[in-house]
Amino acid sequence: MTETTLLAIAQWAIVTGLQVAGPVLLVALVSGTLISILLATTQIQEFTLTFVPKILAIALACAVFGPWMLRVMTRFAVQLLSELPSLAR
């Protein structure tokens, strides 16, 4: 295995990880920002109110994007494992 191959696999793994984590992180970012704006405008100082809506939004995002995320991760694993014998040379 050459350094170029190793770097290509590492880059592919990072891109796949960002693709999988991106939608859930984006939903967490947007919901957290909206909740913070709502709490700032109403001047509510309760920190526990931020967690429940954000957790619900993340759970909904995982339910919506979950099948797609699983397909992306499965495709990555299958392609990597299928190329493994050629990488061992």
C-alpha cells in the first residue's frame, strides 16, 4: 500500500463521515440557534429549555436521514472491504 492510496482512503473516509454527520449537525445548529433567539427575545433564563427541543429535532433528523446515512456508510464499508485484497499487495 502506497502513501497515495492511504491518503486517498483517509480522504474518502473523512468525506463520508462529513456526509453522514452533516445533516444532523446542521439540524442541531439551526434548532439551537432558533431556540436561543426565542429564549433571548422572551428573556427566559432557563437553560434546560434548550436541550429538549434540540434533542427532539436531532431525533427527528436521525429518523428522517437515518436510512440515507445507513446506505452511505454501508456503501463505504462494502467498497472498502472489496478493495482490501488489492490493497494488501
